[in-house]
Amino acid sequence: MNELPANWKPPATPRTEEEKERRRSLVPILIVMGVVFALLVGSVLGALATCGSMNARPDPSFKFFSGCAVFFFGVLVLSVAWLVVSLIIKVFQYFKDSRTQ
């Protein structure tokens, strides 16, 4: 009764909460990047729509939309940096975990 078949393997260990969290950490970054990109495109289109023919008195909304476009571009750059740093951390954790096993 104590003998195991030659091809028997122990069952896989259940995933810990930490492993699940590592996998899910890229989802918020991608959501932020998608929303910010959509807002950036909307701001650029709004600025283009209100710039008019560049007469002596431009539409006051142009300044608002162009300011929003600059802001959302900055947020997009920061979210890309967040993604790069997160991927670098994941690569280092992967090599650290593979070295310890």
C-alpha cells in the first residue's frame, strides 16, 4: 500500500496570493495607459477642432484642450515608465526565483 507508481508526481502546489498578485500587477498599468491614451486623443482632437483658422482671437477652449493634451501626454509618459519599471522588477524576481529553486 505504501508503494507509489513509477510515473506518480505530487500534485501541483496551489498558487499563493503573492504569486497571483504578481500576475495581476500589469493589468492596472494597461488600463491606465488605455484610458490616458483615449483622453489624449480626445484632447488633441478638441484642440484641433477649436483652433479655427488661427485668426486674431483664437477660441478660449483651445488653451484648455491644449493644456489637457500636454497633461495627458505627461501622464502617458509616466505610465510607460511605470510599465518599464514593473517589467524590470518582474524579470529580476523571475531570475531570483529560478536561481533559488
